[in-house]
Amino acid sequence: MHADSGRILIVEDDVKLAALIEAFLVSQGLEVELLTDGGGAVERILASNPDLVVLDLMLPGEDGLSICKRLRATGYARPILMLTARSEDEDHIQGLELGADDYVNKPVRPQVLLARIRALLRRSADNEPLAEREVTRLTFGPLVIDQARREAWLQNELIDLTGAEFDLLWLLANNAGRVLSREEIFNSLRGIEYDGQDRSIDVRISRIRPKIGDDPELPRIIKTVRSKGYLFVAVQP
């Protein structure tokens, strides 16, 4: 699967909008399946196993947040992108906390949606067998992060990380000792410019910290450097 191709399943009850998005994405080389009702969406997604899911927040039958939560509970690990007509931080934060990888506000600009989809597909496009890949592993005391296996352990216990959380943790750890700005992080993970308002990186940092044994109130592993960004401390206490 390449970032310029892939199977996308869209759950959107606005039939006209869904048709417009489908036509645009198909014209860009993507294969698209549409669902217009949240009821039965989880079962259909698990059955068809698309490369990426686009979920509207407000849906008849079952809302997008509930669908996202249920998908992640089954172990579904492929990217989920949320569409929301509301711009409140709470909606975005809740979606990210339930396992969504990204979100796009309505009204949807097809070019922006395509850019977000391609960025997410690039992150999940590594289909090489593990044996053929060079195992890249970083160790910081009791914390071990393995890029090839896309897994991390603390005190030999597997850490429960979403795909987006692992990508962010690896990026920070692989640049240990260097402050990464939000602009650098945003561009590296999403492939687009930081708009100065998106809080998804901060939300993920707050979720990662306790998972890796960091103190959310007084972090010593992933430090916030005021007005600059985030620093992963190379030498762990």
C-alpha cells in the first residue's frame, strides 16, 4: 500500500458531501467505500479492513466517537480520521483520547482532507516483513522503544500506545537531547504546516507521559520547554 493509493472507508451521513469527497479521492487514485449510517459501521469496518477510516462525529445509529472507541477496543490499529462540524477543543481532545489519529473540521476542503489522509497512510505504509527490516531500538533505562516492531516496554511490560502515540514517542526519543518545536513535530508527523492552534500534539504528550513512567505534573522524561517545544531527556533518572 502506497500513500497515493489505498482503500478508504468513509462514514458520513451527509450524502451530498460524502459523494463529493468520494469523487475527489477516487480522482486522486484512492479506492473509497461509503457508509451513511453509524449503525453497523464497526462490523463493516472490521470485515472490510480498510487502510484508513474517515468518521463523521455526528452520525445516525451510532456516533463517530463511539465507533472509534469500539474499533480500538477490538485491536483495530489502522488510522482513523475524524470529521467534525464543531471546532471546540473538547471534541478534538475526546476523539484523540479515544484513539483517533487526526481530525478535520467542516466545512471540509477536499485538498486538506487528502493531505491528511496521505500523511496518515504514509505512516502506516510499512508492510515489509519484520525479518527483512533492520531492527532499530532505543533504550533509556527501563524504557525500551522498538521502531521495527512499533512497540515500547517499561520495566519489561508492553506499553499500550496508539499508532499516533508511538510515532510521536519515537520522534521525540530519536531526537533525545534536542528540543523539538511544535512546528517540527507537526510537519514531521503530518506532513503539513502547523497552524499555531492545533492541540493534538499536546494531548498526545499528556497521554504518553504516564504510560512511560513520567510524572504528568513534574515531567522528567518529556519536558515542556516554554515557548520552544518538547525535549526528550536522553539520560533517564
